[in-house]
Amino acid sequence: MTRLNLRSIGSYVVIVLILGAALGAVPVAFAEEAAAPPTPESNAEAIATVQSHANYLWTLVAACLVFLMQAGFALVETGLTRAKNAVNICMKNLMDFSVGSLAFFLIGFGLMFGVSSTGWFGTSGFLLSDFAVEQDPWVYVFWMFQVVFAATAATIVSGAMAERTKFTSYLMYSVFVSAFVYPIFGSWAWGGLYKGGGWLEAKGFIDFAGSTVVHSVGGWAALAGAMVLGPRLGRYGKDGKPRAMPGHNLVLATLGVFLLWFGWFGFNAGSTTTADTSIALIAVNTNLAAAAGAVAAMLTAWLYLKKPDATMALNGALAGLVGITAGCANVTPVSSIIIGLVAGTVVVFSVLFFDRLHIDDPVGAISVHGVNGAWGTLAAGLFNAEGTSLAIIGVQLLGIVAAFVWTFTTMWVFFKLVSVTVGLRVSAEEEVEGLDSHEHGNDAYAPDTFRTLAGDAGAGA
């Protein structure tokens, strides 16, 4: 036993000596590494790598926030329209993003951000084929952020043309606006963000996140569609006075507005495509304008319509968000409140104005996005924190007019051509009975199920 214990002890001693020698080399290695201080070049390279990775991450997160706005639009439009068309609204929002993504990948991105020698549209980058993605993988991130913007512009039209549009014709529109109309104007204002450069951008046009590029383009396309399509059956009486066609679920609409408000932080702050301190001011301005817009719309409706109308207040919040989108990075927080207050007031009177013209817009998309997109673009020049001038305001007005002329004219012609060829509007019978059953063969709320549940509950009682 004594001999066995001595051998064991000897083995342990050998193992300890070997481990000690190995571990002793580690501090030496660290010491040798520490002895060579990093060079300024290595520090700068490390910082640049971290910043680059942060930019990728922030921009992708912001793109996901903007994508969530599709759900917000679907809920707002569904809630503010009648239950018999809920599936149709959901399908249009789904397809806006689905077919729009493909159209933007195939054609739109190249027209918007490809190399341009004229400043009018890009001529490269279709299918991302001309971008050296191996050397510049940023194009993937940038495309993701831009495609959700394209989808936002496209889906604005859905609400204004709700409850009477053929689904196949709407799909044609969605492809057309995502592949052609939105990217062309986008190239004028934003083309230099990646390559090329647009003629409007060269003049100093201010539209940081898209009050005009995204929202007015969508709003003016909605105006053209609503005018060509005509009002819903029964919307206006023989005396010309509007008849109320209330939405079926204001809870859904309210939830949709909150989702849009949340997603807008990605929409505006994400437009930096850079993870730096500038996103803080942008987020504050975005929130203040939305809040001011909601309060202003509520008070305006309360004074003018004698009730604090919920739909007006909801649209007021959205109007404030649209209004601050152009100038979110170049105005002060106090200015953002003023911009939101004006937007919330304007949206109420704008909705009533278009109603008097018998332009039927079930959700107020024209007023929220078209009219307040124009106001926000003008406000970005008026309230520019670095100072304003007639030249700045002139360029802003030029961009507003260019967006209207290009979008409204092009889309009016498009909708007219669709109307006289494949048809734009459903039949009177389909409109009365609802688009869900006729266009999709679905019921959003499954009435038979509700009746069965009510019967089971009664039997149990």
C-alpha cells in the first residue's frame, strides 16, 4: 500500500509540473502580445468594422419595422370599411408587398438607383445584376430597406379604392406602380443615395424619408384611382349629400394606427441607414408630430363636427406622421409639433373637401398621404433648422408639383386604360353582396360559425 501511494503521488507531481509549464506559457504569450501596442491604422480599421456592422443591423431592423406597417395598413383599411370586404382588403395588402417585391427587384430598383447619365431614371441594376455584391454586400441591405418603402407607396391606394375594385385590375396596378411610377419619381429625388443622382436631388430638394417620394406619390395615385373608379353605390344621395358608410370595426383601425406609428420610427429614423446619434432627434420629431396631429384632428372635429370623432383623430395621427417624414432630420422638436398641428387640422377639412367633390375615399388616404405629404414637404423647407429662403421653398414647391403631375397624370391614364380594357370596377351585384365572396370565395368572419357557437351556448344554458 505504501509503495502504491508513493507511485500515485509521483504521478500527480508529474501531471502538476506539466500543467504548470503549459499554463505558465499563457501569461507569457499575453505579455508578448500586449507588448506590441495597436497602431492607429489597426484601431481605425476595427472601429470602421464595428460601425459598418452596426449600420447593417440598424438598417435591417428598421426595414423590419417598416414591413410591419403593412399589417398596420391592412388593419386600418379593414376597420374603416365594411365587413363584407375585409378579405379583399387583406389580400390587396398581402399582394402589394408580394408582387411589389418582385416588380421592384426585377425593374424598379434599377430605375430608381441604377446609374443615370440624365438624372431622370437609372439604366442599370435590374435584378441587382450590375452590382458587385461580393465586394459590396451593402446593396442587399439597401434593397431590403427600399423595397418596404415601395410597398408602402403601393398600398396607400388600396384604401381609397376599397369596396368596388376588381382584384385582377388591382394586381395590375400594384405591379405598375412598384416597377415604374414610384421608382421613376424616386430616382429624381433619391437616385444619388446609391448611384447616379436625380435632377430634383441636384437642386437641393429636401425629403429625408419620403413625405412626397412615398406618401404623396401614393396619395396622388389614390386620387386618380378614386376619380376614375367613381364612388361606392349609395355613397351620395339624389340630393348630392354624402351618406355615411361607417367602417365595421374601429378597434381594428385603432390597432392599425398604433402599428403604423410604431413602424414609422423605422421609416424615419431608419432612413439614416447609419447607426449613430442622429436617430434620436428623428425619433423625437416623429413622435411629437404624430401626437400633435392626433390632438389637432380631434379638436378640429370636436369644434366643427360637434363630436371628437375617432376616425378623424386616427387620421390626424397618421397625417402628423406623414407631415414630419420629409423634415424629420432637419427641423427642431418645436417645429415638429407645429407641423403635426397643421397636418391634423388640414386632414379634417381635406376629407370633407373631397367628400363634397364626390370623390369617395373610404379611409381618407388622399387627404392623409397626398395632401399632407405635400404639406410636410413644404414644411421641411419652411422650418429648416439651418435657415430657409425663397430658393429653398421654391425647390420644395417644384418637387411637390412634379410629384403631382407625374403621378396623377400617369396613373389616371393607366386606370382609364384598365377601365376600358379588362375593367376596373366590379359589377353592382358583386359590390352590394361584397367582394369577399365574389372575388375570393371567403368570409372574413364566418357567420355560420358564429351562429353555431351562439346555439351551443344557448343549449348549454
